[in-house]
Amino acid sequence: MSDVREYKCPSCGAPMQFDIEAQCMVCSFCAGRYDLDYIRSHFNEVTDEKLSDFDWVERTKYVWEPDVLEQLAEYTCSSCGGNIITKNIISSARCPFCGHDVVISSNFDGDLRPDRVIPFSRSAEEFAEKYKEKIASAEYAPKEFSDPSVTDRIVGCYVPIWLYSFNCGTDVGTRGKVDFRIKDYPILGTDIKRDIFYSVAPFMYDDSEPFTESCLTGYFASRYSIGAEHAMEKADEEALGVCSARAAAIVGGDYIPGQMKTKSSVSHKELTYFLVPVWFLNVAYKGVDYTFAMNGQTGEFASPKVPLNYKSKLHFFMLFAFLEVLTLILSFMWLKMDSISVLGAIGITLFFVLFFATTPVFIVSMILHHFLSKKKVGGLKQGSEPNVASIAGFITQVR
Ligand SMILES: [Zn+2]
Ligand SMILES: [Zn+2]
């Protein structure tokens, strides 16, 4: 079996791509349309290599747990025979010689095969619209962000995640037992932009498809690099801590770690390996990458904290200078009322303003600038980083 798979039109042989609007594979030449079920059977994808009773939880000890990764790997294009060189965890690529998009199917074989995929249903154009709207509302955004060519760099990525559900039972000594259920907690299967990913999550996992490689054509995709065992271990640990504290609070008021004996254990683990769609846009500014993202299924948009341009600094400086001079004049006038000499008044004023008033004036300027410039920052996030969902948000008490 070849490592690389290209989806060619069954009637004319031209390359096909997943079409977001039509939600099926469309031929780039004859516009023929083929739904994913047809593609699955026609291309005989390797679904049967994974046993039907395959269970990630049971098999974690035996399946591939990645260690040292990120080497370069070489593949042969199935159309022109050219060499495609890419990182070994990247699962889709474009042949540099013929421009055809291929899927590196060896990254989805057997135990590496995702269970389910959520195809893109929101387009890059929608993301570009949302992005432009945000930037247009912000007069203070640096021009690197409003450059019209920026949105050409939008990329669609299938991100590997583990969807983890399990029970956590907590014994609080003689005071009883509390049971919790953790449902659909997404764990990133790769090391990419954690905060950004969690700020566009969750996805509607029920609207997913049994996995097929075909819909990855033309998008970036990578296989997991954080294995099932590792993912579960971390989540279990986190859940045990949160559940112990909650159980103690439920049965006996205040929880003081170490004071109350609680014993928690996890059970009923269910783990599903998903590829989920996310649009990304990186904007480089002064050597730093700012990543915007949109959920490719729900349209949830996330922006990073964007730096402000020189106009913002200039306005702040003008405000500060104005308030400082005002303070100088006012204190001079106030001192003059005591009818001391002009020179004496100037001296005391300078001393007072420079040594005591500058810091408060600076702080007042910052507060004023923050409120006055709110409109010029527009829809851009300032001050707070995107939310990272913690496991606490996925826990419900069952009993
Ligand atoms: Zn065709
Ligand atoms: Zn090629």
C-alpha cells in the first residue's frame, strides 16, 4: 500500500477536494460530486485495519506512545512521482512539483487511525470577514494587522484531540461518597497553541463523521503526538484533585487539603480520537506571532491580545504631558496665594511635582487613556489572554 493517497475523480481522474458548502468531495475539473460514504467505499480506505472492538483505554499500553518525534520524512507523490518531504507527524501535504494535495495515509493506519472527524463547515471567507471586521473597528491596531493581504495566509487545520469521558468517585471517610461524571473533556493531542485552541472549543462532537481521510485533502492535518495514555493520565490527575475538593465541600463544608481524608478513583473511561477543524491566521509583528483562530464547525472566533500602534502611545504621552503641566500650573498658583516669592514658588512647585506628583499623574493618565481609547481598540481583546478551559468546567455531580 502506498504511503500517500490522492483522491482523484472517479469519472475524469482530476484531483478532488472537500467542498465546505456542498459537504462532499468535488472534482476540480468536471465538478462531479461524491459524498463521503461513497468515497469511503470507492477508495477502500483502511477502516478494517483497526478492529471493530478497538478500545483506546484498553489498548493504551500497546499502541504507539510517541517519544522523540518531529523528524523529516520523505514520501512519493502518487501523481507525478516527485518527492514530498515533510515532518513525519504532518498528515497532509501539497506536492511541490505537480501541486496536487495528498494525504499521507500511513499516518492514519491501524492504531493511528482517528475514530471520528468533524469536516469543515465554516469557510475561510467567513473567518476573513470576522477578522477584518475586528481589525477595522480598531484604530489603534498596527498596520501589519490591517494589511489586506494578511487574510491570504489563513490556513485550515485538522487538529488531533482526545475526547475523554469518565467517572470519578470520591470517598470522604465516614461522611459518605460522592460520584462525579466528567463528560467530553477535549485534550489536545499535539503541542500547538493551547490557549487559542481552548478558546474556540467546544465542538459539536455529535455532528461528526466516522473518520475518512478524504476530507483532509487541501488542509493541514497532523497525527497525535501526545498519546492516549499520557492524555488520560494528566486528566485523571487533574480530576482527582478537583473532585476531592468538591466532594469534601459537599459533605462537610470547608475543605482544607490534607485535613480531611478523601479517596478518589476514576472508572468507566471512554476515549475517542478525533480530528477537529480549526482555521488559523498568524500575523507577525515585531518578531512575535499573533494567532487568530476560528472554530471550523461552530464559527467561534478567538483573537489574541493584539499590540497597539504608535498612535496609542502618542495619545497616552500627550495626555500625560497635559496633566503634568496642569499639575505644575495649579500647584504654582496655589503656592503663590501664600504670597511667597515667585522663585521660591517655582522651586517648591518643581520639587513637589517631580518627586511626588509624577507617579500619581502617570497612574491617572493610564486609567484615563484606557477609558478614552476604548473605542479605538475596537473589538480587539486587551488586557486578558484567551481562556483556557480547565477540567472543572466538565464535571457534574451524579450522586
Ligand atoms: Zn472529474
Ligand atoms: Zn506530484
